[in-house]
Amino acid sequence: MLPKRKRKFSLMPLIALAGLSLAVSLPVLSSTAIHAAPVSHVSTIVVQPGDTLWALASRHTANGDDVQANIERIVAINKIDRAVGLQIGQKVRIPD
């Protein structure tokens, strides 16, 4: 009968996994600080009867700029639920 071989516990796979995790996560974590959102100025308006997102965005969009892109910025800045829409008297921040 052959003698039983003792298995040695090796830290090498654990060290390799830790190194791989660090190599993958470090660039991701460092890139978040580099790409900060640009500072934007906003105006605040009060929604009047008949105001729509399209009307607000087109009034505050420079000539040649995309009105739909401005609508998306307004929705994002104000966290507007498109299902609910705008409410009369609601304060809405409009990017300049």
C-alpha cells in the first residue's frame, strides 16, 4: 500500500487572484475621478399652463442646437418622470 501524500496548502492561487482583481479594478476606479462632468449653469423657471418639455427646450435652445438633446438634459437634471410630465407651478432647472 502506498503512503498517503500530504497536500501542501499554497497561497499562490489566492495571491494571483488578488493581483488580477487589482489589475482589473484599479484602472476602473481611477478613471472615475478623471472624467468629471463639466460645470453647467442653469436657470430656474416656473411651469405655466400649456408649457411642455418641447416648448421649454425649444425656447432655451440656441440656434442650430438639438432640441431633443436639450429635452434629455432637462429631464435628467430635474429627474422628471415622463409618465407624469410637467405640473403647473413646478420649478424646472434649464441648462444654459
